[in-house]
Amino acid sequence: MTTYQLRLDSADKVVKFIRDITPLDVTADITPHNSHIAIDAKSLIGIFSLDLRQALDLTVYDVNEKHISKVKQLIADFNCVERIHG
């Protein structure tokens, strides 16, 4: 498990994020920073229900070996800052 901090502060960023993460074989949640609310990272409606002005934590739980490079590219595309190693 690894957690990254990211900002999805516009509708365009949210749509691009969903479009990029959905095909990946990963389990991931989005949590508002310093909150206990967890939203499926592949849920468009769930992400839009959050306060997008705040920093968000993306927690990636399991990554299929075939998709590690794609997950790393997703993280790079959204300028994610790694927060926690697990």
C-alpha cells in the first residue's frame, strides 16, 4: 500500500484522472486529507462529492505487476507527492 497526495481541483482533472485510472488493474481509494472518508478512486460521482479545493490522498492497495509502470505514469501525470510507504 502506498499513499500519494494529489489535487483534482477542476472538473477536467477529475475526468482525466478517472479516464486514466479506470482501466488499470488496481484497488485504490481517494480520501480528503486528514479525513476518514474513503471514496473508490474509480468513482466519478464519489470524487465529485468531495471538496476538491482540499488536498486528496490517493491510496493504492494492490498493483498487478503488469500495471506498475502505468500506475507510476498516472502518478507522474498528476504530480502526486508520495506520503506513506506501506
